[in-house]
Amino acid sequence: MDFDIPPGLQSYLGELDDFIESDIKPLENQDDNIRFFDHRREDARTDWERNGLPNEEWEELLVKAKRLADAAGHYRYPFPKEYGGKEGTNLDMAIIREHLAVKGLGLHNDLQNEHSIVGNNVGLLLMIEYGTDEQKKEWIDALAESKAGFAFGITEPEHGSDATHMETHAERDGDEWVINGAKTWNTGIHKAKYDLIFARTDGKAGDGKGITAFLTPTDSEGFKIEEMMWTFNMPTDHGRISLKDVRVPHSSIFGGEGKGLQVVQHFFNENRIRQAASSLGAAQFCINESIEYAKHRAPFGKPLSTNQGIQFPLVELQTQCEMLRALIHKTAWQMDEYGAFSVSDKVSMCNYWSNRLCCESADRAMQVHGGLGYSRHKPFEHIYRHHRRYRITEGAEEIQMRRVAGYLFGFMNQRAPKGVDE
């Protein structure tokens, strides 16, 4: 087996590096934009006068960076050629996401809101896969140009990770559906004009089938943002919403009636492997920074790097990085070869372990750097605060482990699911 990065992709990583230096770094330092990446002034990202929402200047800066990346031919890298992309594979994206995260936080890549110069536009990929012809005509160009998007209304206040016991329900009324229920952790809902609401339309609680996804306008009568959920790492763009007799047309169904959770699973598998690669990259950044610091920091007359108490924990973390990198690359390649659902257990392994590894690496970096590492003069506490959420969101690590156990003990199979295994 050849474990080398393909030459064409290796060359492309160099192109990305050049683009970051020539276009993104100057924008990052222009007009004090660096305040958003100066960890001592991290509050600049948050508009406390608007209930902790993202600062509009911060979000406008991210849009500018995406526009530059799109004009340079990078933002749409994973999209099909017909939509201006380069048909980047899951393996390509895993390698790219790690490469960008290893550089640390910056305008090129900031995972607090999934921003990157190489787009992770899962909404577009899902629209291409599951949208009707009418939906594709309305959405694809806007999604590809990052001019529109939709939030995901999956999680419910009383059920969390258990999507099959969904209380939100929809009933057919002629050519319309009437939706009632509640959702929480709707990321991006502060600006999204649509929310992809998942509601039970058939079957009973616990069934994988019978849940339907509806593209629901957020300005619909009866649709209400109840609160924005403040988090460990602010600002917040995560809303709790309620739906009371919200009416949507039958044409708003996304992915087919009763087949909504297949859409969710596709979303999770595509996103989890990329998130795993990003967390791996952030972990590697923390380790790299700790090694360099230990080489030069010399308390008691000798570098920290000479102490086994410093060496051994970093050796263990680096060993885990190397093993995890091999598994991520193998899993992403298998997804490309055999389909997104062919190695669902391996995707879960990669995801929960990489998110945990990132938190452990950030914690160790703080310890190696001492008081400076704990301070906001260094990015480690920010990395910990951000990546700690990935041990909960999109399937907590316990859910990931349960999923692996399901395959391990024969309760599930590795084919595209007819129901749901979440």
C-alpha cells in the first residue's frame, strides 16, 4: 500500500500555502482584523449587546475571505465540476483539513464556525444528493457561492442524541404540512432564512423510518427563536426554536417523505471524517508548539526538553496522532471507494478519538507552557474550549462508541441504512 500523499494533492497544499500568504494573511492584518485572532481580545468576535451573537464585522470578514478563496478556485474544491468545484474526495478533504488546522487558528481556517478557505459546504453536497430538481434550481448556485444556507433542526430539548424519539411532528393538510414541536442547537439560525426541520410524519417513537425533513422558512408564522444558547466558547450562533402550527408546502420535503434520517446520517458521515481530520490537525499543532517551547524554555539551567516528564507525555500524544492519521486516511479512502456508509464504524472511531486527542493535546500544551499556556497569550485554552464541544455535538463520543459496538457485536451492518442506527 502507498501511504504517501498523492503528488497532485501535495502540490495543491503548496498552492494553498501560497494563497494564504499572498491573500489571506494581508486581509487578516488589515484594519486591525487581527483583533479577532488575538486571543487577549477574543471578545471582539462577540456582540454582547445582541445577546452574545457573532459580531457582524467578524462574520463579514469571514465572507470576504471566502470570496477571495472562491475567486482563486479554492473554496469549491470538494464540489462537482459542474458547480465550479474540483471534485475533491473524502481523502483529499481529510488531508487538506488537517493541513490547514496544523497551521493554527487564523483567517485561513477557524473551526469555531467551520470557516475555511476550502469549503466544507455539507448543505450543498446534500442538496446535490437529495434535492428535487426544483430545489436544486433554487438552491445550488446560492449554496455554491455561499450566498445562502440553512440551519439543521435535528436535536430536541428533551431528547438530545436520540433522534428517533422525536416529538416534533408534522401532519398533512392538503398540499401543505403543519409542523409542531421544538428544536435546539440550531447552528447558524441567527441568519439562516431556512431551517431544515426534521419531524415525525409516520410510525412510532424509536422507528428509523417515518421522519421527514422540511426546508422551513424561518420567517414562517409560528416559527420562533426562543433563545440563543450561550456556550463555553462564545459567540453563540446556536438557537433554541419552537414551531407552532407552522405551515410549509409539500414541495418543501427534502430527501423524500419518511426518509429524513438517511439525510442526517449522510451529513454525519461526511462531516465526522472531516471533523476528525481537523481535530487531528489542531492536536498536532498543540504538540508541535509544545516541542518547540520545550526546546528553548530553560528553567533551572537546562531546556525543558531534556526532562522525561516533558518528553513522555508528548511522545504518547504524537504516537496517537500517527496512528490516528493512518486510520483517518484509510477510512476516508474507503468512503471514496465503497460509499459513505461502508465504514461507518471506522468513521465513528476516527471522530471520537480525534476529538478526545485534541482536548488532551491542548491540555498538555497548557501544562508544558505553564502559566503562559493557561493565559490568552497562547491559543491552547481557546482550542480546548472550542474542540471540547465536538466530544458532544454531532453524536457524543458515547454515541460514537455505541455505534462502533453495534457493528462489532453484529447489531448493525455496513450497508446504507434502511432505517437509522443513531
